[in-house]
Amino acid sequence: MPRYALLLAYDGTGFAGWWRQPGLRTVAGELDAACGRIGEPEAEAVGASRTDAGVHALGQLAHLDTRRTWAPERLATALARQLPPDLALRGVAAVAADWHAVHGVRRKTYRYRLDAAAVPDPFAARYAWRQGGLDPARLRAAARLVAGRRDWAAFVRRGEHRADTVCRVTACRWLGSGADLRCEITADAFIYRLVRSLVGGMALIGRGAADLDAWQAALDGRPSEAARQQAPAHGLTLLRVVHRAPPRWV
């Protein structure tokens, strides 16, 4: 069966996450329905990241197999016309039959946004966590301690099914002004809700509710108050996925 890579963007507000769930609206479910409407009812998209309910994406990577061979341009046009307004197809590429959106991932980057302005921004409410009283210098000091290969045991959340909680975070940095703060975190893999847990912990540091010693303890895998807070889903966006065999997008 021919295989195609997809590059997707979506507003996660109206979705119960990426993965198919009976009776719930999901990104994969909308893609399945769109494929059915173009005569590919057996095509099932596999996503590089199973984003949670409410999480957004600018660069979700996926693949699917079709019954017939499509020119990538034709598949892109046909599929894009069937998608809802909160789900966009940014690119399509023909790939090898063994190309896999999950197994070929080298690293992923997520962005988390905070609205720290003196007056809340109503246009950011769906995409940013409202947090006041943050010290950007403390946030950046906490971020500088994050990168490295670690056992993230202190940040494990209910719902984690991985036995191995070790992964390498290659970058963690805060960008933007004091009013609009964005944290970008890149890793070769992520345990369940790790970005939200790291941002939640750094927000505690930024407010002065925890210190850097407590933060270092959490990063070392020891129980710590700095690991107790989890940022909400709506501030999180999957920014990009880097694959070992990058597709040639149409």
C-alpha cells in the first residue's frame, strides 16, 4: 500500500486529543472521516505525538497508507477540502513503505505560552496560561538547569505507561517579554505531560513559591514541592518534529 507523510496544524480546543476515542472528537478521528470521504476508508493516520485534549499543534507529523496511489498534490488538495476549520493540512509527501512517523523521530519541540501582562489578554485566553507575579530572571535560571539526560521520575503523572522514564532534554529556554512569555523545550522523547510539568515547576520558581534547590532536587529525580504543579493543556503547542528521513513536502 502506498504511504504518505502528513504535516498538520490544529487548534486543540475542540479536540479530546490526537488519539481515537469512541464518542469523542479527536484529531485522528477527523482525519479518518476525511479519508473516508475521498474514497480511502481504511486509511488510519499515525501521529508522531499523541497530544492531549486541548493541546495545539503547528507541526504534527503523521503517516497513513492508502489503497490507491495518489500524486501528493492531488491527495493534499482532496484531503484538505474535507478537513474542519480547526484542522489544517500543511504538507503531504510520498514516503517509503517502511517510513514511520513515530519510530523515525529524532527530536520534538514544544512551546508553552504564558500571559503575564498586567491586564489579561482576552485573545490569548485559549492559547496561554494566565500567570501573574513572575520574575523572568528566576524563570530563566530554572530553565538553565533543565537540559540533560535524566530519569524524570519526580515528574511522572497518573496515566504514564512507560516503564523507562529516562530521556534527554536538549534545550529549554524562555523567550519573549515580561508580558508574553514562551518556553520552548526540545527532547529526544518525552514522558507523559513532561513539558506541562516542567513549565508548572518553573512557574513556581518564577513566583517565589519554590527555590532552585527544590527545583534541582526534582530534576535529580527526588520528591520535591517544585514538581507538584502541572500547567494546563491549553498553553501548549507541538511546534515541530524532526525526523531521521525528512519528507519532501508538497
